[in-house]
Amino acid sequence: MTKARNIAELANDISVDNNRDVTLSNLRSDQPMMFRNKIINGDMRIDQRNGGSSVTPTNSSPTDYTLDRWKFSVLQPSKLTCQQVSDAPAGFNKSIKVTSSSSYNPSSNDYFLVQQRIEGYNTSDLNWGTLNAKSITVSFWVKSSLTGTFSGAVRNSDGFGRGYVFEYTVGVADTWEYKSLSLVGDTEGTWATDNNKSIELGFSLGAGSDFYASAGAWNPTNDFATSGSNNLVQTSGATLNITGVQLEEGTVATPFEHRPYGTELALCQRYYATSIPQGYTISNFPTGADGAHMIAGGTNDLFGYIPFPVEMRARPTTYIYSSVNRAAGSIRRVTDGSDIAVSSYQPGTSNNKSLVYFNGLSGVSANQQFTFHYVAISEL
């Protein structure tokens, strides 16, 4: 067998549809070939919370996050629905579909957007907020029942008032189109470099004049739309599908980084983890399917070690559900099939790795066994 082909030979093999030619010679020598994409679940494959069911987003938990890592910020809770669907361009299997539920004309302070907040640990290499700030390229596939100009923004998600509004155009209704844009890194502002919120990529679904800014430059604001762009919420039944979202260092849009499913799931589980089987939700998981077990050490406490699938971003807020009747805040006693309410079951201080013990129970005897499911949330 001959030696592996060199970089120049490999460059001849790389091409992208729709005239998006990319070769290895376009890439910087220090730019990684793996984990280029700082967006998690950009291909919309993972929906741990809803299992593909339709959701009406609100501005509070649990329906602010829909598909994994994708958060809705909406002032009015009844104007949109969201769902993971199997409609996607070639090379993809899923997309996020947003549907307008009414004909709503946004007032000046209204906001409707879907966004992903990126952890500072994953963006620190961009050096934003310094004179060494690096440029980025954002690319995605979009399909809409509306044509014309749409907008979105790259913003500082910690409220420090930095934003870069961009526009893109949908030329043909109900047809998948590829979009990409590059922007210079921000040399100003404060951008987190730890496990807090850093860069936020958002797509506008409707905005009032309070959130308008000119496109194509950094602004000292958190605006995310332009005055001339479409408001999806203004047309009843209007739809917008997005998939293949990538945010990467550099000025060239490279092919979407398809990571193994298990890898992408683990990246999502840093922010949302659950013992509920894939494809099911809190409301419909199979009854009797054990997710976690603990044993009573005495009359008040349960002891056990329930590790999360991965170390979470920070100490999560945890919810538990009876493994049989799905009752929130309860666990199932195996010996007699009854549910026991638990008043305290959060992980210990600074514990982002596991559930270790429960307390605040009554009517519990030593060595009794219990089963339950959990949901742990450590979103940005």
C-alpha cells in the first residue's frame, strides 16, 4: 500500500455543491479539520426533550429550549410553534421548522428569535474583545414559505451590548437554499472564556423597532434584525426551516462537519441530560422502564451514585419522575409499587457529575429499593 496522499493531492478531492468550492489550500495551516464547528446540534438531529413533538415556545423553562441547544426568545408565547422534522436538503436528515400561528405585527419592544448560546470554553480561541480577534464564517441551509430579506445576528450573550446584524435572502419559496457570510471578529467588548455564555448566534423570526440595526458592522447594542427584513410572525401559517448551521474560524465556509451521532449527543448532554430513553419525553416514556436506582439507608435518606452521561457544564437543576406513573418529584418503591415524594434531590454544591443522595422522605425503611427517571439541565 502506498503512503497516504499528501495535502496537495487531497485538495483535488474536496468540492462542495452550489458552487461552494473549498479546497485544503483555502484553509489556514493551523485551522483544525475536526471540531471546526462551534455550533452543537447544527444539523438538528437531537431532540432529547420533545422527541420530535411540536412545541409552542415560551420565554421560560422548559419550552424556551426546544431541539437540543436551540433556545427561543419570544416576548409573546403564542405566536409560533416549533418542531423537529424530517424535511432537509441532501446530506441532512432533520431540520428545525418554525411555523407562525397568527398574523401578528410586532410592536416596538417585541422580539422573536431562535438562537444558540456558545460556551466561552469553546470560543476562547477566537480572541474576541482583543486586538487579535479572529474572523468567523457562518453558514446554514434555509427554506421558507416567504421570499425576500431575512436577518439575524451574532451577539455577545452576556448582556455587554455587542452585536453584528446580518441579512440573507430567500430567493425561491419552499426551496432549500445554502447561505454563508463572513465577519471580522470583535475587538471590543467582554467575551466569556470560561463556562459562561459567550457568542450567541440568532435568527430573527420577528422584531420591533427597538431591535433594529444596520447590517454588516459591529454595533454597541444587542440588536438582531434590520428594519427591512421579514417578520415571520406577521404571516399566519408562514414557515421557516433551518439546518446545517455552522460557525467556524476563518473567512471560508467549509463543508458542514458531520460528527458521529454519539459524539454530538455527548456534546448536548453537557447542557441537558436525562435517563429517559431516546425518542421519548417526560410525558410518554415507557412506564416501568427503569432509569435510575437508589436504596434507602434509613428512615429519611436514599443513597446511591447516579452519574450523568458526561460532566455537565455546571451544577444542574435536576427533576425526578416516578418510573411508573411519571409523577414529578416522586420515586417508585419497588417492594409495594407505591410512589414516595422527595423534597430534596438536587446535586450537592459544585457537583456537576452525579446525583448522590436524596433526603426529606417519610415512610421509608432501610434497604428498600426505588426507581425513577431524571432530567438534569445546565443550559447557558
